[in-house]
Amino acid sequence: MPGNTVRILDGNTFVVSEESGDIEATATEPTGLFSLDTRFLSTWVLTINGERLNPLSYDDLQYYEARFFLVPGAATHYVDAKLSVVRERAVGGSFRETLTILNHDENSVELEVRMAAAADFADLFEVKDDQLSKKGEIYTEVESDRLRLGYRRGNFRRETVITSSVPARFDQGGFAYTLHLAANEQWVAEIDVRTLTLGPGGRDLRMGLRAHGAERLALQQDLRKWIADAPKVNSEREDLTTTYRRCLVDLAALRFVPFSLGGAALPAAGLPWFMTMFGRDSILTCLQVLPFTPELSKTTLQILAALQGTRFDDFREEDPGRILHEMRYGETAAFEEQPHSPYYGSVDATPLFIVLLDEYERWSGDADLVRALQVECRAALKWIDNYADLVGNGYVWYERRNTDTGLDNQCWKDSWDSISYRDGTLPPFPRATCEVQGYAYDAKVRAARLAREFWDDPAFAEQLEREAADLKERFNREWWVEDGGYYALALDPDGRQCDVLSSNIGHLLWSGIVADERAPRIAEHLVGPRLFSGWGVRTLAKGEARYNPIGYHNGAIWPFDNSFVAWGLRKYGFAEEAATIANGILDAARYFDGRLPEAFGGYPRELTKFPVEYPTACTPQAWSTGAPLLLLRTMLGLEPHQGHLAVEPRLPVGMGRIEVLDIPGRWGRLDAFARGRLDLRQRGD
Amino acid sequence: MSEATTAFFKELDRRGYEPLLMRTTGTVRFDLHEGAHTTHWLVRIDRGQLRVSREDLEADATIGLSPALFEELAAGREHGIAASLRGDLTVSGDPRLFVQVERLFPGDPRSRGPRRAFEREVR
């Protein structure tokens, strides 16, 4: 990826460009105008009298709009520029660019203004995997008032239509204007780029898929309302307020409206690769932000329920009751070259679906939704017991059935080498990872509460509680690594432990599957020198064979992971350890202007002094955006309790005073106040 | 030939109630186009209660496709969502109804489903 890119987005439509506003995509550069997982503009280069322009500055004003200030000529002599060029652009429905040229000279000028425009219609997967070989036909149609760039493969048709508010000369490679600007005169053109999804007969097929707003004004009002509806956070530490604000805006930007549920939004996973719905990412993000934006949980649950698996499909790895992993709308999904229509290869989304429903009810009191989703919850529980137990010993396992394009690892650590034994070798399949057993345990405990309180089925509740207790007992027996004093990362089908020390043990605390007497040792590991870097908990502990400080799932630090680890620690009463992690991650956020990346390096804090961003990290990413919010909840000890909001703050001294105002829930709106009193010991290596 | 198509709608009508659609109400019309000729199938859904007829009445969602493609969908050999992304199947009206009804099509008959590592298959 080039050094600096400017990104604006609205739902599933986004533009990634250089700092000049130009787009010059190559097969691997993810710049362009994207919509529905397809690149609708791969070239968008502005020249004046044949010369490229240089950026003086740019502002990304809002997530959906940006402004670029440019001058002609190379960087060395632009101080003399007699021309200024301003490009203002916004996405929302379509992509619009307002081009303003100002002549500062006392003489008039003749200008040839040209925009080179082209589209390669690459599927996002082709860009991501660097494999662009289009099977269909790319066409260009020049009309007197528009340029039409198109792609056709069978009935699959995508078109980019470019028009201008002032007459332009359109040609095969773009469009141009010839201008005569008098002294101090200014010229403005509005360029509109529409992305069309056409069916037979040229009808737009978008089937109601749209972003949460369309027009700029609507987007502006929507963002204002989104911020006004969320709780206010005031803090003596200014960066915390900045981080909170950044997170709220990014969450607004990442909202995505799939075509299956008119108008309702769920969090998409992240820019640029993951602007779509993901079971796991959407659910975990909702859990993180529940105290702040609870409405996201409701729509996420409804959408995922509406697409819950109903049949066996080996290509999509669909089973009855399974919650989806990922949905895509591009060419590779359409022609079944990729399985995302949708793809179900996730082993944790299904138990997490139940966990979110219960947590959402505890905050919102929305009993209607719990009753409405009873059938889906029962189907999810059945999936856990019947279809996920691939070894037949009561655990949740995964082994892909789609051996061409399916995922090897169907847990959150989904890279190919994320699961290993201590000697670094990889286990055979099926595999069972520890955190998923925790989620399944938690799902049963929580479903028991739902069965008893809302489904009027106490017998089912008792059965679930028995099963959960049994699972906890066996798990503590079979997964405990004696010589390490922690739980194994995974089991192989012979029951052998993948006996490495990993961040996954923190999720076990969150799920409640850890035996009380073992919790202190787990807490000790999580803030100990092998796992804790000073910024956060590494995915894999130092000293393991596969440890690498920038190993994606083998040593890098994931803010989202840390937020659940901290929540788990707090649940078991380790408030100081939780605050230590919260403090480290929130400190790291400062170096990213409040926008935490997907992951950063596991180097010791003492060594680097600043968090080293993971090379190809995706940003903003939903569950990184949610992390500071969950850390706030954890430090303030916000917990729904018997219909009220309990507040039990344990803040480190450096946090000063924090207030969170207007926390929504079944209690209406309540405020929480806290002051930093915890004196944290120096931790990490 | 439209054996799977006829069997699919007959079975739907016979089923009478489908719990997957218990929160769904609306009408869906399938228009099977072959040249100038169009065959209509109308599915009325009332909180999971199903009624199928051959009427050509206005519906909340209209799904247009070829009889050959429908035959494949009804047999589980083609996938409705993928077909709609390709443009081989068009939806007008309320897309939610299409997504809900699509779940009633059978899975691919070649799919084996999850299998136990050491035993027989799970399903």
C-alpha cells in the first residue's frame, strides 16, 4: 500500500486515493472507487495543461467527504503557483467530486483540464489476492453528455456512469474542459460518478442495498443524531475524549445496510477489505459497544437470524442453525468462485450469537426480541451439539468441507499458522480451540436464563445448565497444561494439547469457564512478561516456537482481543490487571489519533517507546473501534444488575476523572462517574 | 421438464406451515419466463402459514428467472443468492421476502454435511 492514502466511505461504497485525490490503481494497490465489492474506478487522474497536480494539504472532513488543495507543477516550484485547485468529494449513493479552479494571476489564462478515467471492475478478492484476470468483457461508451464504463459477463453487468454539471468533452480515456479564466476568476464543475448494478434489460439490480443515507445533507444529519444519541464522555485526560469521539464517528462510518433487512444497519468489519457483514466481527463489535450504541445489537441479531443456515451445503459450509461468517456481493461470489453468498465457515459466530442476545436483553430489557428469536437460538444450540462436535466428545470442532476456497482456521485467529504445538508444528484436523469451548459454555449458561425467564421452559434451562456444568468440568480436566499452569490453545483430534501460551486464555475468563481456583494463575500470565508487552497482551507468548512480534496471530497485539481479555479479568475480580491492560491499549490509541489499528507489534514497550503498526493492518476496523468503548465499560465496572445499572469504577491514577453521561438501557438514561485511584505496578517486559 | 419445480411448490403448499417464516408475512410471485411465455407461481405467507397458487396477482416481491434455473434451484443444484448476484434471477419489490423464501430451497444433493472424524457422518 502506498505511504498515505485518503479514504472516505459510506456503507459498502468507499474511495481510497492518494493525497492528491488521484487514483492510479495497479493490480495490488487497493486504491479506487469501490462499491458492492467491485472496483468501479481504477484510474481517476487530474491534469492541467498536461501537468499533474501537487497536494498542499487535504482534510477528511467527515468519514464520507474529503477536500484536497492542490497546485500545478512539481513540489520544488509550486510556491510560485498562480493557480489553486480544490477537489471536494463525497460518497453517499454515488461519488461526487466538485472541482474548483482559481486563477490568482492578474492576467487571464488558457487551461486544458483533463480527468483520466478508467475502471477495471476488479472484484475485491482479485485485488486482495493479486489475481486480476477478467473472464468477461470490459466496454466503454462515449456519449455527448456522459462516459459509460462497463463490464459484462453473462447477465452480470456493472457500469460506471460519469456526468458533469458543465459541458465536458468525453472520450475513451476520460473527459476534458478547455477554459479561459480571466484575472481572479474562478471555475467550478460538479462531476457525478454513479455505480450501477444492472440486470437483463438494464434495470438496476441493487435490490434495496444502500448505505444508511444517500445525500450529503442526510448523512450530515444522520451523523449528528448518531453522536447526540450516544453517551457523552468527559475526561481529564484529553486524549481519552478524542479517542471516544473518534470511535463513535468510525462506528457510524462502518455501519452497513445489507439488502436482506430494509434500512437496518450492522457494523461492517473494516476498511478497505472488509466492508461487509461478518458474523464474528459484527457480534463482537456489538458486544463491545452495547452500553453506548445498543441499537446495533438488535439489528445485527435480526440480520444474522434472517440468514441463519437451513440446509447442508459443503461449498458454503452451511449447516442448519449455523450463523454466517461473511457475505459478499462481487463477481467471485456471484459466479461461485468464492463461497461468500454467504459463507458459513466460522465456528464461533453461532455460540456468540446467543451470548449477544442475552447480553443485549440484560442491557435493553427487550424481551420481545428474545421471544422472537427463540427458534433461531434453539437451532444454534442444536448446531453446537450436533454439527460442530466433529469428534463426538462434546467439544466444538472445525474442519473445512470446502477444501478449495474454505478457511483452514475457522476461529478468530484464522491465519494458516495460528494454531500450533509448543514445538511449532501444526496439528491435524479437526481442531478445537479453547476460546470457542468457552463461548459454547457461556452460550448454554445464558440460553438457560433465556429459557427460564422468557421461553417458559424450565426443563430446557436445567438441561442446558447440566450440559454447561459438565462441559466446564471436562474442559478444566482435559485442557489444563500442567507444566505451564494455563489452558491449551487447542486440542487435536486425538485429544493432544496444543500446549502454547496464548491470549485466548483471557477469553476463557470472559466466558466464565475458568475454575475459580485457577483464575489467579491465568490473570498472572496475562499481565506477565511473556504475554504482556506493556501496551497489551500478545496473541502468542514470547518464548513459543512460532512467536514473532509481528506475527499476525503469533505475537502481534490486537486491541479487540485485549478488550475482551480485560473484560474477563474484571469479571473474575482482577480489576488491577484489567486496568493495566486498559491503560496500555488506551495509551497506544494516542499514537494513532484515537483510531486503533487492527493489530500492532508485540515488541516490548520499553524497547520501541511507541506501538509499531502491523504492516498491512486494516483501519478503521470495527472491533478495534469498539475496543476503547469496552475498556471504558470495564474500568468503570458498568454492569446491568437487577434492572439497574451498577457502576463500580476501578481506574488507574493517571486516568483522572471520567464521566460517562446518559448511558442508555432498561433504566432509561443514567450517568457514571469515576476517579483514578488505582496505583498500577509496572508490568510487561 | 419441470418436475422439481412442480414438486417444490406442491410440497410447499402441502406443508402449510413453515417455522422458518414464522415472522414473515407477504406475497411472493415467481415469474418463470420462457420466450414470450411466463408461468406464475404465487406464494402467500402469513406468519409462516403458506398457500401456493398459479395466480398472476400483484405481489410484495416478484422474482423473475428462467424455468430451467428454477428447476435447478428446486433440486438444490443452483443457489438463489448467488444467482441473484449474477443477474440470472431478478427481484423486484421487497428483497427481504426473497431472502427468506430462498432459505426454503434444498441444499446441494452432492453435499455430505459435517462428518465425525472417527465415526459415521453426523447428519
